[in-house]
Amino acid sequence: MVKESHHLTRRISHNLSPYTIENDGLVEALHYFVKNNNQKDTLQFYTNIIDEKVALPLKISSILFCGMQELIQNALKHAKADQITVQIVKNNEEITLSVEDNGIGSTPTTLQNSSGIGALTKRINLIGGTLEIETSENLGTTIFIHLNLKK
């Protein structure tokens, strides 16, 4: 029991700390988060970024990381999915982060009106990004965060 408590405490502290972001970069921090929260083997992580240190200020990387944490936790908690895909892709001067699940889905209006997604949208907009939602009942949900790297 003590060993399990110690493991859980370490996992929580690593998930809350920007230490991994600061030392290893956003991509590696997300990969680490996915790996440590993949309790039922439902999470998969993909990236096309070879150099895991994306040149973003720590504040922006932290906002993106926290946003992705929230989206992943929401999918794990609410989607009733057996597959959740987390991606971070760089295409020219844009970075796109996404969380896609094959769960119960929702309606875009319902998700956009939720306080968590509303707060996340505001945080993403503050750093010059956009949040895009694709969802349908019984067809899963995909949420994208787009950020232009030139801004």
C-alpha cells in the first residue's frame, strides 16, 4: 500500500510540475504524461516532431501542456472510449495538438458551453491559438489546439 501511494504521489507531482517541460520539452512532457496515465492501455501517442524541444516560451508550453492534460483527463473520464489518440504535429509554421476518442461523443454546442472547455478556449486564445471541436453522438470526439509558431 505504501509503495502504491508513493508511486501515485510521484505521478501526480510529475503531472503538475513544469519540470519535464522545462528540461525535456513539450513533446516529451506530453509523451510522459500519456505513458503514466495509460492505466487501461487506451492511450496512444503520436508525433512527427523529431527534435522534441519545440522552440516555445515556457509559459506557452505550460498552457498547452495543461490544456492537453485537461482534454486527456476529460476523455478518460467522460468518453467511455476504448481508444484515445494524443497527437502533436508540426506542419510548417503551425503546431497542432489533438485528443481523439472513439467514445460516446456529444454535440459541439454541449462541449462549447461546458465551463472547462470554455476556460480552455480562453487560455488558448490568450496565447494566439485556436481550439476546434469535432464531435457527434456515438461517434467520438476530436479536439484540436492550433498554434501559429510565427505569432
